[in-house]
Amino acid sequence: MEMNREKLHTNKADASSESAYHCSACHDDEEWGSSSRGRAKSRSLSASPALGSTKEFRRTRSLHGPCPVTTFGPKACMLQNPKTIMHIQDPASQRLTWNKPPKSVLVIKKIRDASLLQPFKELCVYLTEVNNMIVYVEKKVLEDPAIANDDNFGPVKKKFCTFREDYDDISNQIDFIICLGGDGTLLYASSLFQGSVPPVMAFHLGSLGFLTPFNFENFQSQVTQVIEGNAALVLRSRLKVRVVKENREKTTIQNGIEENGVVSTNIEKEVGKQIMQYQVLNEVVVDRGPSSYLSNVDVFLDGHLITTVQGDGVIVSTPTGSTAYAAAAGASMIHPNVPAIMITPICPHSLSFRPIVVPAGVELKIMLSPDARNTAWVSFDGRKRQEICHGDSISITTSCYPLPSICFRDPVSDWFESLAECLHWNVRKKQNNFTVEE
């Protein structure tokens, strides 16, 4: 009898704890297993035998993939970690919506390209006169003689709000972004926002256009759909990079002339540290610079030394950047919705050094090896290039501010179409079939 009571008490406790189970990886932190919530939402996976065969669970939106629950067997579960970097949603559920109708738009145009002048003017006229929106344009774009000397475009130009890069902060004034040009315009748009990034609509008016899925022929209807919130999104993760440099100021300390008549030597004194932070969409590249010696840098992962790169350098890229410099260096191509960081060596002096993929959220640290013969150089999406000396460090992790790129169709279709159109992925002549004998 006592054993039955104990079992009954245990079953009740298990049922109550199961109904109150909270999965922090789910969207909006919704509860699981509660009988009052009724049937689970769509996109459910098979039920977990450990929690009963009558319940359905929708796909979790976490860094751990499409796992319906975070419990393993009757006793084990995932430790609830409040330091989660970011949640990755199911690509099919990533849709654009507006809390309020968008009023301001940033138009980014490729500089020194005469072929973009007419599309730029048509788009700005449509945004200002038809949609009555506030258009932000970089000041140097309007300095183009073809724009400055156009009298018909003058009334439209007077309505613009201008800004200067590295001087004016427009991060809290832009509702969404329209890029006219190639992939470089999207990278430039990312660099303007070191925090939250507005949705980006990129038109293919450049040379490659891997990240720019929209054609400009029907721009009016496409822009209208975005303003109405009828569009899919792909969340392109970015890297948060922190560069710490030691300030090296030489101070001469003279203690007078020594007994042997030699003046005491100068002493190099380290005063403070210089810290810089960047948000990177494609990749961080550490290379040997102008030196003819091998690059020799140490790579740490969460504080543990994992390898020393001896070669021309190393690329740390996002999934978006996996199709850029990393692909040229022999790395695999990763879909933007995969939460990962790729480490790719550049011409390593080793036959076994293959590119590797590590989980998003880990912290990588790159430093010059103590016995390195020369310094290294680092660049961020091809910009802000600077020298790295002994004692300096580069810390890299997944940013909590992804770039929401608006899709032409959906995240999967757009990506594979870009592989086929831009990189000609798996293009070859088809093998002839056997002739069927009559």
C-alpha cells in the first residue's frame, strides 16, 4: 500500500512538472505539454516517446537544430543557459512584418557607376512622390555631376536627407534599406549599422549579384510588396569582432652616465590598450601582408589553443561569407540559415589542414604566435585593414544582430538559384544515355 501511494505521488509530481516544462529555445518562450493549449501548432515533428505518444511538438527554434524537445531519456535534460547568443528560426517561418508602416528608407547606390544613375533617379522619384517616404542618401552620392547638374531631378533631391559615413549616426532613423549595385553594396549597408539592422532589399545591378536577388524591371510592384509586409526573410548572421591593441609609447628614462661612460638605453613602456569593435557580414581575413614569410598565428576556441596557422593566413567567415573568399580558398558553401562559423586556412603549408565548421556562439581568438617572424594584417569584409603585432588579439563570435535580407522567393530557392546563376554550381555536360535496341 505504501509503495502504491509512493508511485501515485511520483506520477502526480511527474505530470505536474511535465505540464510546467518551459523550453527557452522556443519562439516567444511558450510552454510545452500544457493541456490547456490544445493541439500544437503546425510544422510538428514526431512526438517524443518519453513524454507520451499523444502529444505533438512543433520544431524548436534553437541553435541545436530541429530537435522537438531538450530532454534526453527519463532523467537527462539540457541545462537552461541564459547566455544564448541568438535563436535561429525555421526558414519557412521567417516572414517580414511591420509594427508600424515604414516611412524612411535608405537608398545605397554603387559609387562611380554611370549605369545606375537612371535606376537611382526612378527609384527615388517613386519613393518620394508616389509613396511619400523620407529618403536617406549618402552625401557623396549626390556629388556625382550627372545628379548635381540634372535640373529635372533637383526638386526630388531637395527632399533627401543626407549623411556622411563615420560622421553621422542614422541607425535609429531608417525603417528599411534598398541597395542598387552588387554584393558590395550589401556589405556596405551592413557596415553602417553596428547594432540592429533594418530589412535590406537588394537589386541586382552589379557584376556578380550572389546576395542581390531582385531585378529592377518591376521595382514598383516589388517595393510595394515589401512596404505591405508581403515578403520572406533570410537572417544572415554576422560576426562580432573585438580587436585589442597594445599602445606602445616610448619614454626615455635617463639615469645619467654610468661608470663606464655609456648612457642607459631607452625603455619601451606599454600605456593602456586600444579596443575596436566591428560587425562583419562576410569574413575576417588574417594574412601575412607584404611580408614574404609565412603567416604564423595561433587560433584559440573558447580559450583553448586548437591550432597554429602557418601559411598565407586564415579566413573566419559566416555562412554568407562561405561563398566568397572562403569558397575560393577551397571551403564548403553553407546556407545562411545554418548557425555556424567557418575557419578556412589560406594556402596552408600542410597537406592535412582542411577547413572546419564550428558552432555559432563559440568565441574564437587569434593572436600572433610568440615565435612569428613577422607581423600579420587583418581586414573586415575587405575594409579597415590594419596591422596586428605581438600582444594584440582578435576576438570573434556570432553577433546577436543579424542582417535581415529580403528574399525574392524564399531562403532556399534564392540560395540555390544564386549557386546556379552566379557560381555555375555543378554545371557540366550531361552523360548520354544508352540507345534502346529495338
